[in-house]
Amino acid sequence: MRKLIGTSIFILILFLFTFPKFASAQETAGHSAVMSYNYGNDNSIIKRMAISRVLNKYNSPLVDQIDSFINSCTNYNLDCYLLPSITGLESYFGRYTYPGSHNPFGWGGGYIMFDTWDKAIDTVAKGLRENYVNKGAETIEEIAPIYAESPTWAVRVQFFKTQFEAEEKQLSLLLSGNEVKL
């Protein structure tokens, strides 16, 4: 039990120093102060952390592109785990791409070259929104036959998406209801 409490406190401190601009403290008058974190309906902080954890797990060169993933999914109203999940399948999270292509999506058969990871992420997000989702392909299963020839593409993308969702669930449970009394 002490180890669990110690680990929880360590994670909370790490969270405070890693994401200070997202934390909002609420002080309660009285003998002690209570600090709590209200994520409201926007759980982008937890999604950001989940993406970071999965990309780090795979030693991905895309780990510094989390803001691009979040911004693109927000700008184009896409599931925030769709883009990184596709990179998991198409290039093992950016580890196996044509040198200098910055194309972890296999976009355009992998022949399209991008100047940066950010440009690739934004271009693919825009392409998915305009050429897939807006035309009725809203799920991974509906996107699959248009995006790739492989009949197992959807299942394999879903495998990676499930990893992001599991991280989100674990982080949500860890951070929900945690209060630090000062």
C-alpha cells in the first residue's frame, strides 16, 4: 500500500512538472488546502499523455509530434488516436519510412515526400476528413478499403488504436479523484 501511495505521489508530481500549464488548482479555505484537477469534458490532456506513452513505448521518432496529432485531430474533427494508429501500422510509428520522406502514413503509396512530420500529419488529417469522412467513411472499417488494399488493414489499425484507448483508460483511472491535501 505504501508503495502504491508513493508511486501515485511520484506520478502526480511528475504530472505537475510536466504539464504545469494545464493544471488548475483549486484551494479550499480552512486548516488545509486541497488541490484538484478538473479536466471537464475536454480530456485532451489525458489523450496527449496516452499518445506520448504509446509512442515512447515504441521508441517512435514521432514522440515530439504529439501537439501536431492533437491539433490536427481537433482541426479536422477526427478521432485523436486514428492518425497515430495508422502510423503504427504503416511505418511502426515512423520508425520505418523512406529516408527523409517524413511519411509515416504510407500516404500516396508511401511515395509522397513531406518536408516535416508536422506537414505529413496535417496533410493526412485533412485528406482523411475531405476524402474519407466527409464522403461517408467514418470508421476504421469504412476507411480501410479506400486507404489500403490489405483486407486486414482495419484490424491492424484497430490493434494500435486499442493501445491508445487502454492508456487513456489507465491514466483516467489514475488521475480521477486524486486529491493532494497540503
